[in-house]
Amino acid sequence: MPLQVQPATTADAPRMAEIEHDAYASNVFTPYLFPGPMPDGSATGRAAELAEQMRNDATTRWIKVVDTDLLGGGEGGGDDDDVETRGKAIVAMAKYHIYKEAADSPAARRFGPGCNVEACEALFGGLARMRGRNMAGKACVYLHLLQTDPDHQRRGAAGLLIQHMLQDARELGLPVWLESSAEAHSVYRKHGFVDVETHTVDFAPWGLDRVHEVWAMVWREP
């Protein structure tokens, strides 16, 4: 099987930022949340932010799915100097937190240039408050990021990342929390997550006749 779950490193941060960007690029809500123009170097800045989190947040675990067929050298990889080839072989990524004692209350988030501050606060601020109600003060695992390159969706990469995280949770005896988009909802349900709360935002005030829905979900060892 060419897909493998591997630990991610700071060297993978640029590719992770690229996958994150591409995963949301076609989302109908993205232009209303981030109408732009975005500051110069925002992609580079996001990669630096991810790398900093890897270095400085001891609660985080970063994993990636690599398509070994894209490495050109089998499971052992190709030319170690070919950074671009090794980066493109990463087809999915995830970040999760392990809180062995108690999850922190979510910190306030600031939205900078290029963002629709009101819409971002309604969505992301509301999600943070929902997270606080469900997780704060509890020992748990929290899945914060999981994205797949759109060119590699429906190959099972997301499922591999979820299974890897759940194995960690089983070994630690911890429940797992996450917030699911509509697109990923059925995938998480397939892996045993159940709905706890729904956060909805009507985007009509910003010119889109759509309601954004996110589900707080939890998994516990059967």
C-alpha cells in the first residue's frame, strides 16, 4: 500500500500550509471569511506559524500521510536533496493535542488584514466558545487540524490519520474531541464519533444565502 502515516517535522510546514490553503480554496464560505487582499507573504507566514507550534507546544502531535509512490524510490524515499519531491509526496496532514490532565480554555483569536473580522468572530469565536464548554478542564485528545490535498481525496488518507490518533487515545484511555465540517461529518461518524453540539452561522449579513454548520463531536473507547 503506497500510503503511510509518518511523524511530521518542521521541514514539512510549507507543504502543510499549502495543503491547508488548497483544502479550503474551493469552500463557498472562504471568500466571505477572507475577502482579501491578503498581506504579502501570508503563505510563508502560515508555514512559519505551523513550524513554531511544532517546536513550542509540547501537547501537539503532528502526523502526515506520504504517498511512497511519489517519492520515486519506494518506501525508503528518493533523493534526500529533492525537497520539492519529498514535499509533494505528503498528501494529508493532521495536528492533535494530547491533554493528559486538563485542556486549556481556548485563547482569544485576532483576525488581521484580509479577514472579514465580523464573520470570522461569529464563526471561529463561536467555535472557540463551544470548545470551551465541551473540553476545558478535561483530560482528552483534541483534533485541531486534518486536511487532505484535494488531488488525493477519497484514497483513505484521512482515515489513516484518524486511526493513528485514535490508537494514541486508546493507549492513554482518553476521549477525543473535534469540530467537524459538513464535508467531513460522515467520515468522523464512520470512525465512531457522535454529535454533541452544533454551531451555526447565517452568512446572509455578508451577502451569502447559506448557513455554515459545524458539529462538536466526541469519541470514546467502546
